[in-house]
Amino acid sequence: MDIDEIIENFQFLDDWDDRYKYLIELGSALPEFPAEQQTSENKVQGCVSQVWVTSQKTEDADPVLTFAGGSDAHIVSGLVAITFAIFSNQPASAIIATDEKKIFDSIDLSEHITPQRSNGLRSLVERIKLHAREALNT
């Protein structure tokens, strides 16, 4: 699912209880993240829940990155899914330049998740952008 479709679905849902259910659905739709990849190296620091992320890249001058990952918490898995919808299958330069806060604000996400989840979401985005910077430097 792409981010525009997710934003449209969020805007269709008026009630935040329904939006939380939708977040859980998005997280449930993520491919299962293999247990052998749930390592400390792939773990996102700064998240209260367990969150892991890996990336693959093309060999272009501006590599396209694809992300995989997951979480042990349902709502956080939904946040991971939204984040991947924003950044996965994008060139590294576009990932770095993306204003994710603007996207999160468009669905009122920042106002409706706990401060701990907000910190974890920031950590996840920082990790994704680190993958993009590393891809450009290799």
C-alpha cells in the first residue's frame, strides 16, 4: 500500500478508535519479519517496543532502498508500516529529503500517539535515513 492511499484512508476515518484499528491492520499486513533477523544490530534504539529494520539497495549512483522490519507491538507495527510506505522503494536522496513530519501531521498522527511512540517513530525514521546516507556513501 502506498502512502497516498494510507493518508486517504486515514482522512476517511473520523474516529481515532477506528484509526487505531486501521493502524493495527496496516501492521498485520506487514510480511513476517524472520526471527533470525531480529538481532541487536537490526534493532532500532529509542523505541519502547521491540522494532527491527533492515534494508536492501540497488547498485545505482542514487540507490533505491527497500525496507523490511517489524515490531512486537500491534500499533507500533502499524507505525512501521506507514513509515515503510513513505520510504521504501525510494532513492536514497529522496529518503533523506523527505519531510516525514508533514506527512505524519497530515493524518494527525503526532497528536494521537503517546510521547514514547513518537520518540520511537523518530528513532525509526532516523535509522531509515541513516541507511539512505550509508547507501549514498558506499
